[in-house]
Amino acid sequence: MSRAVFLDRDGVINEPVPDARSGRPESPYRPEDVRLAEGAVDALRMLHEGGFVLIVVSNQPAAAKGTVSMDQLRAVHGRVVELLAAHGVELDDWRYCFHHPEGVVPQLTGACECRKPAPGMLLDAAREHDLDLAASWIVGDSDVDIQAGETAGVKTVLVQNPLTEHRRKGAAAQEIVRNLSEAVGIILDSRDR
Ligand SMILES: [Mg+2]
Ligand SMILES: [Zn+2]
């Protein structure tokens, strides 16, 4: 069995950008808005070299809500992959939930088992990649990331990205850091325990 680090995308790997409507920092919806978080490339490389399978698990409900198209979400995904590849980093898997319980696009609307805080994306990936969940981690900047991780039985790191404070209301993570780079030492040390 392998160990994994499940990674939330927005606010962890790439920076949120101000939403045109709310002004709040949210997911980028145009490829040209994608900026990798400082230190993220090196952090991902070290985790990979440390023997962890790296799997993104990201809620992307904007198409379900009708505010952007699936093509835009795919383009943003492609840009994140491209920017990482430009630095020689390739992740093992990318899992997205495109659903929303109260969307307006029928085929993307309704309850699902993948939208965090549900653990579906982690559990599916664990089956596919033969993962040891108890030896795996999730790193995310929202309460729902921590809750999904707890339910799946992985260890949890909360990234307190100052831009996404509105996504945290006190979920109790095992570790709290300021960015992905700070999580690397904690996660790599856990291999010896
Ligand atoms: Mg996030
Ligand atoms: Zn879903």
C-alpha cells in the first residue's frame, strides 16, 4: 500500500483570486488568473520524493451554479497542470467534484458523495491507488477539507491562508500551518512514526 497526500487545490497549490461578484478571494475561473502559491512547487516535489502519492481533491461548484462553464473549469485545471509541469512537477491524480446541492444546471445539481466534506473523492482514490489511509494526509485551507479527511481516516493539516479565512470556522485539524511548504516537514516526519 502507498501513502498519499490529498491536496485541496485553491488556496493551497494556487492562490485564490478576487471574485468579480463578491470581491472575496475565490477559485480562479480564467486560466490567465492562475498563480501558483509561493513555495508550492518545491513542497510538492519534496513530498513526491518522500514517497507520497499526490492527489488533488477539489470542489468546483461554479459550473453547477451557472456562473462559469465546464470549459472554463477545464481550462483552469489545464493551466494549473501546465504551470506545475513547467517546474517539472506532475501530480498522480486530480479529483474534482463539479456538483452543487442547489445548482441551476440539472446534470450537476443534487446530493453527491464526492463534494467535501463528504469523503468520496478520497475513498475512491484510495481504492484505485491502493492507499493506506491511516498513513496518509490531507492538506486544505477550508473546514470542509479537514472534515473530509477526518471522515476518510487520514491525518489533517489546515493551511491558514489569510485570503481564505471565510472558509474556516474552527474545524479542528491535527496540524495548523501557514502554507503548503510548512506542511512538508510535518508530513515527511510522520513516515518514521
Ligand atoms: Mg481551498
Ligand atoms: Zn460531487
